[in-house]
Amino acid sequence: MTQKVLMKGNEAIAEAAIRAGCRFFFGYPITPQNELLEYMARNLPKVDGVFLQSESEIGAINMVMGAACTGARVMTSSSGPGISLKQEGISYIAGSELPAVIVNIMRTGPGLGGIAPTQSDYYQAAKGGGHGDYRLMVLAPSSVQEMADLMFLAFDKADEYRNPVMVLGDGVLGQMMEPVILPEPKEGNAVEKAWATTGKGNNPESKLITSLYIKPEEAEKFCEHLAAKYRTMAEKDTRWESYRAEDAEIITVAYGTAARLCMAAVDMARDKGIRAGLIRPITLFPFPSAPIYAAAEKGARFLTVELSTGQMVDDVRLAVNGKSTVGFYGRSGGMVPDPRDILSQIEQIESEKTGTTAATEGGAA
Amino acid sequence: MARAIFQEDRCKGCGLCTAACPTGIVVLDASRLNSKGFQPAIVTDKEKCNGCALCARMCPDLVIQVER
Amino acid sequence: MAKIVFTRPKSMKDVVTHYCPGCHHGIIHRLVGEALDELELAPKTIGVAPVGCSVFIYDYIDTDFIQASHGRAPAVATGVKRALPDKFVFTYQGDGDLAAIGTAEIIHAAARGENITVIFVNNAIYGMTGGQSAPTTLVGQSSTTTPKGRTSQNDGFPIQVCEMLNTLQGPSMISRVAVQTPAQVIRAKKAIRRAFQCQVEGRGFSFVEVLSACPTNWGMTPLDAGKWLEDEMIPYYPLKDFRVPEGVQ
């Protein structure tokens, strides 16, 4: 029977992860994701799972790696500074082709920054984050419901691709309470993990999980293999949502909390007769370049909105590839824009349509 | 009769076995090189080997098998 | 019919190692292999090999292996053991790995009494990167990064890992051994076997430090290196059973 409950985003992620078959959690406290860790500490033992608070973020991600090597569904969560510390391990997990789920409930940075919500870890998440030629699949929920739903997808895709998946939320989503219908629990792993190191038993060959390729020929082959995997991800698993974008002349591009604000701004603009819309990337990697390019070809102009000084806007510009203009509006440091501020930006672009053809500030025409 | 069999091509000529042999019959053969380019360890006087395997215990390269 | 009284342990692959002539890693690998054989652990073993000369241990010991990042083996092993408590999990770490970059991981795995076994190979230097100073480099010992010898004023003092871990309640067994003579090899073998037995019996964290020679980076012949280990290392790193649980074979 479906269950509708009022939950904090952090707790919805934790509960959904357990329902998705996650039985191992290793983590370290950091605001604003502590409820996730605490929920796991209370509830994983009830399903014979293991919760362990590690000595450090580095310890946590390496424990995740160890459990992932056995084929278990395992996750960790953190925020900005903690995610930076985990990057070494994330690179090894990607380099060892292990499935794992990492949640980043973004807080402001750089440095210690602050605990207020932001989207300033986009580059780190969408471009790999640690050393080496790798990518994470990055899922960006924009509601508590979607946080819960995407956890199932996160574990499934991690297993399918043998690749770490990051769920990228922000302090607003982590802390806010919304009604959520919890997905039905899932038993067992969908994918057989013949590669897992569980002891060789009676098998003639022992198994090795490594990211070490000392011969350049083999290392290149491996990097090409990873690149092919990411291309498959792009073909099969690019996700986005369009909102009133079909006939839009001005399209906002935003994810997570910023997308919620844009939705409100789009409605206000439509009420004023401006044909505005939204393209909301759900996967930040692979990035939904195709629908953005398609809209650009049809003549739409773009406004990227982020809770940062501008990171995803680079990918929007690459997607548009000079076909149209790309503006940017962002607030940073934990400041969250009012939808009316976004509306003003949309109106500004609208007013330029009838005047000169000059690009909006920061445009890529 | 005890004997220590040296897989000569695995030997790296470190000489740890030579110091371990209580009867002093294991030496590095200075007159030649093995396929790796090392002077290999050999037994000079096979009759004297008592099969104690101390040479084998000190060998880092599993060169030596001992039979008794 | 002659009986074979000494040969390669079954759990070791029939390959030549990459180690330099006279490097003690080969002896220590063999002792691990012998202990795995005797306790019939190989089929249920997952080893963890972090960065350093011994990262290639997986090419020599025929069990499942995970290659971990520098210093993190105890955390990786923790993840494995928590997921598979009935399997046998050990790490094999050098002194740069364990006593410098991996200090947090080893201390906390020990403090938790994590039911894993750690083989800690201390040769007082960074081997794989070419002989730089390690946390275990002796005062006065020269290295490529302490060319005039380690000074306590500039570089501080070498860490005695067994003594440090012995302040914690978590470990079930802590021993320091060496392999520079046949008698020490036999002692070291017993310690490694006992450490494995501790884990099998669920007694928690077991730790064996093995003093080891690095003739190449010490700039000595293998036999001189053994003598240097005896004369210089053992006085600072005394061979000792720091903690032995009762009733373990």
C-alpha cells in the first residue's frame, strides 16, 4: 500500500535508499545533511543493515568502496567541504568501476563557506570532481518527492553502469518538508555482480578490483572504455523535464531549487503574455544538450538561473553552441532569488527582442 | 638424502640464502650470470645438505625447494 | 621417495616478483601465503593492497584482492568486513602508507577493534617512490628528502606504531617481528598465523608489524641491510609481543 507522509528531504532520501535496498551507510556529520545520517543510524539496523560513523569523510568513502567491492548496495552523504574530502575515494570508485551512491546536499563555499543552500558544487559534481578522466552520473531532484524517487534510479543506474552516482541536492531541498509518497520497497539487487570480491571459493581464478593500469596501452584502453560508458549514459539515460517550453521564446534553464523558482517566474511571465518556459535538467551528467539545442534552433533565447555565480551556464552555452543567446542570473552565498527577480530578467530579455539584437549580458551570440 | 633444488632463473642473487646456510654450502656463483643477469645461488657440496631449509626460508623469491 | 619439506605455498602464484634483490617483501608475502594455507583461508580471503611497492601483492597471492588508495586500506577493509563478516579480510601496508598518509584510518580501525588483520611492513623509507623519508625513518638516517640525515629539529621523531596502537583498547593482538634471520622468519610466521587466527575467532583487530629491509633505497647490499636492520632499527623498534590474547593458537 502506498504511504503518503510529510518528510524532510534528507529523511526522504534516507528512507527511499533503504527501500531501494541500500543496507550499508558510512558517513560523517556535516550540516545541512545530518538528518540523513541520523535517519540511517536509527533505521538501517532495523533491516539488518550497517550504519557506521567514520573517522573522516575520507574514511567514509573508502568504507563505501570496500562494501561496494562485495556487491552490496551502499551509500554515503555529505555536503560541500565533506564532498571535497571524498573526491579521492570517488575517483578510485569510478576508476575501479564500482557502484555506489553519494549524496551532496550543497552548502555555500568556497572554503568553510556557510550552511545556507547553494548550487555551487555543479562543476565538481558534473565534471568528475576528483583526479582523472571520469564522470559521475549526477541526478538533481527538485522536490522531496523526486528526492525519494531518484534514489531508486540512483542505485539501479549505479549497478547497471558500475559507476558512482551522485544525487545533488541543496540545503533548501534537504531541510524542507513536503508530502511524499514513498516508493514500495525493493528486494535484492537487480543486477548480478559476478565481478564482486567475495573470496574466490572454488573458482579457479581469484578476482581483482583495481584502478591501477601501469601500461599506457592498457590505461588508454580503460579510459576509452569509460568514455564509451559515458556515451551510452548520454544516449540512454539523459533526463530532463520541460515546463511550458514547447512554444516558448524565452527558456529558463535551471535545476533543483532554482528550477522551482523558475517555474513560478515562468507562470508570472505567461500571465503577462510573455512566452516563457523552463527546461529542467534532471541529469546534470549526462547533460540534456539535445532539447536545449533543438529549442535554440527554433529561435528560443535562454536564461540560466542558478544559486551560484554561474556554473551550469557553461553547459547551456555549449549546448546552444552559438545558435542563440544565453543569459545568466544567479544569487550566491546562500541567498535565494525571488521568482519576481527572475521575472524581471525574463522581461528584460523580452524587451530586447523588439529593440536591437544585442545579446543579454554574458550572452554567447 | 636431503637436497635443496634451486630454480636458478628465478634467483636475483641477493645472497640472503648464503648467510642462512649452517653448513656454508650455499654460495653465489661468481663465474656466470643467470637469464636475469644475476650471479645465481648454488649448492657447492650437495652431499653436505641436511635439508634444514633455512636457505629457503630466507629466500624472498621462492627459488628453493627442499626435499628430504 | 624424497618428501618435499619446503616449497611454494599453494596460495601463492608461480610468478617472479617485481621486488628488488634482497627485499624482504618476498619473504613476508610467503609467510602470509603459508599462514593462509595452514588455516585454509585462501578461498574466503579478500586482501586489500594500498599504494606502495606492495600494491602488486595481488599478482603474487592467489586470493581476491582490492587495490585501495594510499593509506586507506583499513577503511576499505572495514567496508568489506562489515558487508561480509564471515570472510577473511587483511590489509598489507607499508610504513609510508600506514604511518603517514593513512594514520587516521589505521588508528580508528584499531580503536573500533575492527575484525580485520593488518600486516604492516616497516622498512623506514618510501620504497616505490625512490627512497624518500618516511614517518618511520630513523633520526640520522639519510634519504632523498633528508639527504644529510633526519633531524628531530626539522623532521621530528619516527613513529613507533605498535607502541601507539597499544594505547588503544580495540586491538586483540599487536606484535612486532622481523625477518632478517631464519629464526626471526620462524617467529614472524607464528605471529602472522596467530593474527589470522585472532580474526577467525572473531577477537577483533590484529596487527603484525614486520621490520623489513630495503637494500636498494638504503644503498646497501642485502646482507648489509639485514645487519643495519638489526643494529639500527631493532633498538628503536624492539621486537615484542605487545598484546597477545589468551588461548589463541
